[in-house]
Amino acid sequence: MPIKPPVNARREADALAQKPARLTPTSADDGTHQLLKWGGSTLAVGILCALLTRTVFGGIGPQGPHTNSGWMALIVTMMCLPFGFLLFLLGALKWLRNRRR
């Protein structure tokens, strides 16, 4: 003799089957705002570290920065600039796509 699921589980399954599936997310929850915000923030940190390396932390000579803090700021710059640029670019392209809809 098969075991029957509870009545509430059947009702929930029927209710889920009747709801239309949403294939594409709306512009409010597709992550565009987060990509633009965090991409811009990461890009700003990279630019700030690049400026600090050139000015406050001793500048950059032919063999690299002159101080340890200059080297650390250069490492942060080299991580933040490409990653922030790609995040911001992806967010901008998604924003343009959502604007056309």
C-alpha cells in the first residue's frame, strides 16, 4: 500500500504548478546596481592607491616603488584596477540592456 503525502503538501504542489515561471529576472533584482556600485568602489580604491603610490609613498623609480608601503599600494592597485574595471563594465552593459527594454 503506497504512502500518501499530507494534504497540505499536495495543495502546495498544485499551487506551485499553477504559477507561471518567470524566465527572466526583472531589472530590480538582476544585480545591475550591485555590479555598478562594487565595480565603481573597487575602481576608486585602485585609482586612490595608484595616486598614493606616486605621491605619498615615495614614488616609483625604474625598479619599482621606493618604500614597502609603496609596494603594498602598487599590489592593491594592480588587483583593483582590472577587477573593478571589468565589474563596472559588466554593470554598465547590463544597465544599457535593461534601459532598452
